[in-house]
Amino acid sequence: MAKQIEIPKPTKVPCNWCWIELGKLTSMKSGYPFDSKRFAKNASVNSRPLIRIRDVIKGETETYTDQECPEEYIIKRGDILIGMDGDFNVGKWQSEDALLNQRVCCIQSCSSLYLDEFLFYYLPEPLKKINDATPSVTVKHLSTKTLAITPVPVPPLVEQQRIVDRIENLFAKLDEAKQKAQDALDSFESRKAAILHKAFTGELIGKPSTATTTLEEITTCIRIGPFGSALHKEDYILGGIPVVNPKHIIHQKIVPEEKITVSVQKAEELSSYILQENDIILGRRGDMGRSAPVTDLETGWLCGTGSMIIRLKSGYNAKFYSQIIASQAAVRYLEENSVGSTMKNLNEKIVRLLPIPDFTVDEQLKIVRILDNLLVKEQQAKEAAEKVLEQIDLIKKSILARAFRGELGTNDPTEQSAVELLRQVLSTSDM
């Protein structure tokens, strides 16, 4: 026997509000079963836009069909849509007239006492609760029957409008702040790239330099990790000496996996691939420029098959030159010179000839100190922007929760009760 879906229960609201089942105040229209074989990505003379579940949130579509259907399945701009599978998303159609596909539901108020906008802001929360309570092995499904018996609050009509106006006013201010935070977040990589460019040209230390050399001139060894015949998956154990493959090189850090390790004996067999402090480890496959300096913590770890060891001469700073290898200019060089038709690969010759700026030891250390300080500040700014975005979403949820409890300070208890108005409407509809 299928588990009965638990419908959200009414909560306490102002005395001049009431609760009613959604189906008694709205009309619900489920989509038409269009033939997917006739879907197209581009419009034609006889085709029309088609709304699928994935389009509910976007409010626009990239799907078209030339299949005929009754006019009742035409959706207008501003209509409220609900995805009946998956997350039960609520959206508002933002584009030109379109056709309603199956498993998408359109809801419209059929009472003069209920605003569509009020309903649009209210529905996401109860639908989330229904979704959370809906059992499913694969994709969750929502029925119009469940929708119809979902209780919705009904304030007086003028109060609904005041609530909608208040929500939209507050949301507009939050959206403005959100856009600023998003702009700051989106510009993070470009700001970081600009800082690195200034570092590698000497601008950070007030000594612009155009002097360049190649990576082989400042290294004692550039070596590809052990070939497959020397290191197999069967050699991996749990909790041994970490093996560093490209996927373990993340944002100039080495992040090992407990299960991708080898025994001490195996590491000794592959001693020529053991990492030393001030080495640089570079991923030679996939994303170019994926590198990290080796610190005292990673000393003794093993370079994996998909990685390369870059061992610097005395006086050259791994932290500094690892950033250079990861810079846009270096990545561009590595991508242009990499080999392989399916997956890009690097060999020792390509890496040896990588052009790099030439700085003295003192200049390297000075740049690293300034660079660390600037990048820390940029990272803090990024994290602050991310936190703002998270907080804005939480604030919006809080505003909506308060709005539908009558706690936004807009309710006038002296206005005619919605109960009486509803009674009049329902009695009229029964005649």
C-alpha cells in the first residue's frame, strides 16, 4: 500500500484571515501529452514554444513543436506554473505565449478574492514540505489531487495586495544587494589574474621586468611520474603513503585521498619519484597548469603516474613559480603545446621550455609576501560575497514566512474578515 502524502497543516494567522483548500479558489490545468519525437530546438514556420518541466524556473524555453493541440493549453506571460515531477518547482512564465507540456501544471485564481501574485509567493514553501514528505525510489511525482487539498491562507483582498507590495519592495532591495555580491564574486578570477600579472611582471615590487628564461634553466630535474607498469591500482592500500595524481592538486594545494596510498616498501621501490620540500608537482593530463608547491608536510609523498615533479635549483621559490605555472600565460603555452587527440598531455620537453619571468631570490620572496597578503584579502572578499548570497536567500525565506503568518505589519484587523467574503463567494459558486 502506497504511503499517504502528508499535507502541510494550517498555522496560526490573524483573526480576519482564514484557510481554504487550494482547489476551491483556483483552476488547475495539467499539460498536454505532446509527442517528444516532434520536439525541436529551433523554431519553424508552423511550430510554437513548448514549456517543459525544466523551463518552469527559467520562465522561458528552447523547445518547439509543430504538433496541434486544443487552445486551452496555451500559456500566457505571467501564468503560474508548477513542475509536477522532481522538486515541485514554482515559476512564473516570462516569455511569449507557449504550449503546456505534460507534467507541468498551470494554476490560476478563479476568485476575485485571491491574487495570483499572492499565491505565487506562498506556494513554494508548502510544495517543498510536500516534496520532503513524498516517498520515492526514483523521481518524485505530484498530483493535482494533492495540490487541490493543500491549504492556503486567505487574508482580505486589500491585505493580500499590501503583502505582495511589501514582499516585492523588500525583495527588490535584496536583489540589488545580491547583484552587487554576485558581481564581486564573478570578478574574483579576473581580479586574481590581474594581481598575478602584476606579480609576475614585477609591478608589485615597483620593479617592472621583461627578463625571461625557461623552466629548465631554474630546475635540476623535471620528471614524469612512474609509468603504469611500475604502479598499478592493486598497489594502492588504505592509510599508507599518499600518491599525488592530478585530481589531488586543487587551488595550489595537495589534497590526498586515504585510499590512494602505497606501502612504505612500494614507495622505496619508487624512490626516484618521492617528493621533496620546495618541489612543484604538476598535473600532466587534463586541465593544464594544475600545480602546487610541495611543503614539508608533503615531503616523502609519491608523485603519481599522471603528474610530474619539477625540482627547482637552490634559491628558487616553489610557491612563487607554482603560481607562475598556473598563470594564464603559462596555461596558454601548455595548452598550445600539449599533445594528444583525446586528452591533452604534457611531456618533459614541453615543460622544460615553458617561458617564465626571471627574478632574484630576494625579489621572489618579496613578491611572495605581497602576493600572499593580497590573495588572502581577495579570498576573504570572495567568502564574504558568498556569505552575503547565502544570507539573502535566508532573509527572503524569513520574509515570506512572516508574510504568510501576518507578521509584516501590514494587516488591519478592522477590515472585513476574509471568512465572510469567502462565504459569499462559495455560496454564489454553489448556486
